[in-house]
Amino acid sequence: MAKKPKISELLDERACAHSATKKSACNTQTPGATTGGCAFEGAQIALFPFADAAHLVHGPITCLGASWETRATPTSHTGRDLTQMGFTTAVTTNDVVFGGEDKLREAIDYLMEHYAPAAIFVYATCVTALIGDDIDAVCRQAQAKYGIPMVPVHAPGFVGSKNLGSRLGGEAALASLVGTLEPETTTPFDINLIGEYNVTGDMWQYTPLLEELGIRVLATLSGDGRIPAIRSAHRAKLNVIVCAKSLISLTRKMQEQFGIPFISLSFYGKRDTSSGLLAIAEALGDTELLARTRRLIAREEAALDEKLRPYRALFQGKKAILNTGGNKSWSIASALQDLGIEVVATSVRKATEADREKAREYLGEKGILMTNPGAEQARIIDQTRADLLLAGGRSLYTAIKKRIAFIDVNQEKKKSYGGYQGLLNLAEDVKNALENPVFRIVATRAPWEK
Amino acid sequence: MGEIIRKPRKPLQVNPIKLSQPMGAALAFLGVNQCMPLMHGALGCASFTKVFLTRHFCEPIAIQTTAVTDVTAILDGGDYNIAESVKNITTKVTPQLIGLHTTGLTETKGDDIRGVASRIDVPLVYVNTPDFEGGLESGWALAVKAMIRQLTAPASQVQPRRLTLLPHVSLQPIEVEKLKEFVALFGFEAWALPDLSTSLDGYLGEKQGSLSSGGIEVADIRSLAQSQIVVSIGESMRGCAEALREKNPAMRHHHFPHLQGLAATDALVAMLLEESGLEQPPASVVRWRKRLQDALLDTHFALGQTRFLVAGEPDQLAGVCQALGEAGGRVRVAIATVESPLLEQVVAENILVGDLEDAEHLVDDYDLMICNFHGEALARRHHKGLMTRGFPNWEQIGNQLKNDLLYEGSCYFLFEAANAAEEMRRHRKD
Ligand code: SF4
């Protein structure tokens, strides 16, 4: 059963890209000037996609009430998709005064009786952590009673950011699940996908290719994930971290405990997808596999290029400005470049050192790295004669004023931009934006304006 | 009036429709111009609220957090986090008001926000909104009451024909606007507190989202006690009207549980005629009433054979159930997010305080659901019709302009419900 991981230990994570430069950069929070979600949200992101497990949020209504059914993480699980259900103890004043453990215990009984999950994750939140509810003890007792994993997740919001919470979520899975079950069979090419949540089916864009290559996804954390699979994840030959630096600590620990090496990559855009597939084949160290992978990549790239040709003609000479955060600042840039669009500027506001370097690498010497995009982007649109702004909703007005096309990159995604196929989705969206007259029409003056 | 089922309480909520008090308070502050809602708690509550409301309204949402951490939670009684927040907010923007509201964490800690507020020299309203009590509706109402208590200047005289509207949380921006225009037709000058009709109504403009971009002016909140009349809409707002009358006992108070359907609108019109001294309402009002009469008849056949489930905030339930009932729609099940004295009056056969799991257990009792977007999965699984109402609706756009109120909006509401019922029946036949 899990012990509470020490927060300071996690913050001091060696593998965290920016802990070398800024101490505890992952956890700075300025009152009145903080954006982004809490640790609980991070844990939820990391673990909720296990669709065969119940996710019981032990706290008042805010934590789950505003957050269930928010993320489109599809599953192939044939039973009821518990990811898209909300379970919370919804503690009230009485529980705060007298403690919420009894209620939690009863809630677990209720879930076992009505939903028969493969495991239950119990999430501590600010209030229940503060009043000192012992979720470890409750989980231990429930596990003994029901014989299925009961996983305490210690990521109450006040311990830090979403990233830290994802890390804590991963730690909880490691402590309580990984290594508790042997897989039915193993293959020399078993891998785990870590930090891939299958948002809008991203993962399904490339898993058929892995399958074709003879690479088996043994377990995921946690996209289209299953509890028996993650329990036997210790038998994988390789951990593949997909676009999630926050889970490096987990894979490092799995390396120490089970000798599983790890690599980190992303599947956005053609180049990243190809080099990702290649990196997996290389890490698995089989020359046959490597050759197969090269052939597959050549085939897929050729097929994609063929399909992209009409778009490329359309996008020739088009310039785009990208104003978004985190790894999107380079991953979307890379994908746009694959479409033949010149990315003239991207935002590096709040970016980590690594993200900044990547952005520079992708945009080249001439590319503009915006540190204050809100103030800069209008001028840069004029300067570069950009045709397209990809940004969050609040930049829409800038695009309208400058009469250029706009794509809301922060909008809740409905379709996947991942893998080779996803690039076609992106191409179609960009095409539609560029062709849409709406931005010009909206910008026309009213009859009463001179 | 139906039977209120108070089943033995479950130890948990499954697929909750209940939302939290701090969210309701934050939304109320967003109906005040140039306001910064400041949620006193750890960062996540504000972040969830921001995302939640952004997706519902398709608008940038201004909100900040005092970002209490495990360290400050132990060392600080709120002073540090709140004072720092105010400092950091005011170095970037100049809010007309900061709306400080608590969360479960800071209430459990026992922070004395009143004391802290007294040491801050920026316009600020504070309100206690623990999320282990009440819900969205009460959080909104508590914030409104706090604004009245802390901002509105007492008065002894009233200005004739000034009228204050106190809308409950479930009224969408356009509904508040329609209401203001409606009373204006009778010669009243109306203010709404809060006023989402000019802040979250969805308009093109330069909105950076760093402060609320529209809503009632703080100066107008200060002078609300000069109103001749205060009109509260929704049981949750009754206390707010009383708070306002304490500022000026010469003010007259009229209360309406809701303003959906013929009878409720008639009651409002009767009051407005009486207060204005007019013999006849304006021609457009007369015309809309006739249209609603016609709409009731046009829809009664479809609605009369339809069994409904309605889920939502208590004040919203009251209106929706009444409007359906007037055209013969049978509300078999009404599920409220929280307890309310109003539930006794909701026109439904069974009324319970519950969640969508309860709705699933009663699935044979109804054909059409009126519910927030969380009802969609259930509707799909069991082939029910669905009409989306209430917070949140993340699947559809245009929520801010959905109008169900008064003679006019009631027509739209009935047509939509009747069409949804017919469509559901066509689907079932296929
Ligand atoms: S900050 Fe705490 S109380 Fe707020 S949502 Fe996160 S875990 Fe819940």
C-alpha cells in the first residue's frame, strides 16, 4: 500500500527539465497572479482514463462537480466507461467537523456493490487532507475486504500545480498497482505508454502502426488504460513517455525497480511521429524491427505526402503566428511546418528552458520568440504579414482587427491532431480557417461608424 | 404539488449536478463591471471555475486565486495570501471591485476574512462561501447579499420609478436583459444586481479577460437603496431583497419565485400595472401574451403526452416545471441540486434532491429530460429526448442568448420542448 511520497523529494526531481536552473520552479505560486490547475486536477488527468476503475473524489463538491466529464479520453473498454462518470463523497459540514472517513468507507462499499470496478482510486482533496482523513487506512481495509486494488492518491490541490499532481498520480499507480500482477504472455517488444491519455483518440492514430510493427502496448498510463494491464506493466521492455515531462520521475523509478529503460517523445506532426517510431524501434534494439520500422515510415510518409499535396499548394507562402503555451509552442509549430506553412513567431511566455530551445530549433534563426505575445502579436502580424493567428480565445479580437484568419488552439479539442492522420485533420482545419470569410465580414464597419 | 422523496442519503454523489458555492459567488461578481473575483483557496478551485464558465459562455472569464499552499495553509490566517493577492492584482489592473470569497479549504482553516478585509484599502467585498455547504444558487445569493450589505449606502427616500431586479443564478444574460426591457416598457428605470446581460452576453469587443467586461457599475450598487421597488426572482434571492430593504425601509418589495409561463408573467404584469398606475400594458406586451396563449395551445398536444424529468437548481426547477405544466407537460421527476423550501411548491409528481444516478434509476418514468449537458450520456444510453438547460452546457453554443422568460421567452421554451418531444418520438419509431 502506498506511502505518502514526500513532496520535497518530488520537486527535487532530477529529470525535471527546469529544476537545474530554477529551484522548485514547478511549484511557485503567486497569490493573485496564478493560473492553471491544482495537483488534484493533475492526478485526475493522469489516472481518470482508466475506464475500468472507479475514481472516487473525497472532498466537497467543487473538486469533482466542476470537473467530471470534461476530458474527451475515449476508451475501447466494453464495460461501462467509468472515466466519464463522477463519483464524489461531496463532504458536508458534518463530515468536516466529525471526519469523513466513515462516509468514504460507505462510499467504497456502495461502489463495490453497484459498479464492481477493477480498482478504486481514492483522491484526497484540500479539505479532506486538511482535516486529516486517513485515506491510506481506509484503502488498506477496503482492499483487504474486497481483494481488489484500492489506490490512495495524495494530491490535494494545495500541494501544488497540475504537473506535480500528475506526477503524484503516477507515483500512486506505481506504489499500489505496478508489479502486482503477472501478464498472461510477454513478447520481446512489449512497451508501456506513459503520459498518453488518448485525448480525442490521439493514441489510436499511431497504435495500429505499432501493432503492425509487432510492438505490443502492454500497458498505458493511462490512455485507453486497464487496471490488469497497468498492474503487469513491470514486464515491459521499454517505457515510452509521450509528451509528459511530469512523469519522468515515475519512469526513472521503474527503471530502478524493474530495470525498464525509458525514452521520451511526441507524436505530433510528421517528423515527430516518424522519429518517435524510430526511437522506439531503436530502443528495443532489434535490427529486423528497425528495418521494418524504416519501411513503414517511408510508406506512411509517402502516403501522407500524397494526401497533403493539395493542401501544400493551398498553403504555399502562408505565414502563421502561434501564441500558446507549453509543448504546444513547438509541437503545433512543427505540425504546421509539415503542412508547408511558415511559422514566423511563437510564444515562449512561461516556457521552460527546454521548450524554448525546442521552439528555437523548430523556428530557426529568423523565427520570433515572443515573450509577451499579448502586447507583441498585433505588431508582428503587421511586420511579417502573417495570414493566420493560432491562439487562445482572447486573441480573437486581434485577429479580427488585423483581418486575418484565426484558430482557437485552446478550444476543447474534438478531433485528434496526432500521428500521421491527425495532420490531415489539422490541414483541413487550417484550410477551413483560411478560406472562411467570417473574419473579414465581422471586421466590416457598422453603417453608423465612419 | 408532488411528493418530495427524501430517501436515505447515499454516502456519495454519482454523476452530480450539484455545483459549488464559490462558483456561484464568482459568477455573481462577474456581473459587476471591472470586477475581479478573488477566490480564497488553493489554485484549483478558481481554475476549475474559470474553465467551467469559459466553456459555458464561450467568453474569457476573469478570476483570480489567493493560491493557498500547504505551507501558507498552516502558517497564515489568510492575511498574507489575501494581501499579496490584492497587491499583485492591483499592480496589473485597476479593478472597481475585488470580490473575495472563500472555499472549503479556507473555511476549514477558519480564516477571518472579515478582519483581513478591514485592513485592505481597495474596494473589496468579502463573503463566506464554503463548498461543503449550499450550492451554486446559494453562493450567488450570498455574494449579492454581501455586496448589498457592504456597498449599498442607506437611504431614507426613494426615487420614483427606479426599480432593482435581483435575478437568481440560473437566469442567462439575455433573460436579464429581457427583464430590464420589460419593466422599462412600464416606465421603470431598472438595474439588475448582478447584471450578466452586459458582461457575459457574448459580444465582440476588446476583452482581455483580466477583469469582468461589463455588468452593473459599483457606483450603481452603492445607490441601489434609492430604488422605489425591489423585485426578487427566485426563492434564493428573497433574502437579498430583504437586505436591500434594510438599507431603505421605504422601498417596496415584490417577490416572484420565477418568471416562466403565463401565470407568472401575469403576476409580474399585474404588479407593474399597479405600481406604474397604467391602465393597459404597452401594445407589445399585449401582443406577446396572445402569442403565448397560442403557443400553449399549439404545443399542448405534444407536451400533454410527454413525461418529463427536470433536473437543476431549485429556482430553475420551479420555473421550468410550471411552464411545462401549463401546457399539460407532466413532470414525473424533478431533481434538485440542493434542498430548498421552494421544493414544496415545485409542480412535479416526484421531487428529490439528488444526482443523475437517481435519474438513471427512475429511467422508466420519463421520456424527455431537461437537464444540463451531463444528462446527455444518460439520454443516449436510454434513448431519451434531451433539452439542455442549466449549468454547465459545454456541448452547445449560444447559451447566453437562450430566453425562456416572460410571455415571449415562454413561447420559445414551449416550442423547443414540443419539438424535442416530437423528435424523440420520431426517433423511437425508427
Ligand atoms: S484546489 Fe483543492 S479544493 Fe480546489 S479543486 Fe483542487 S483539490 Fe479541490
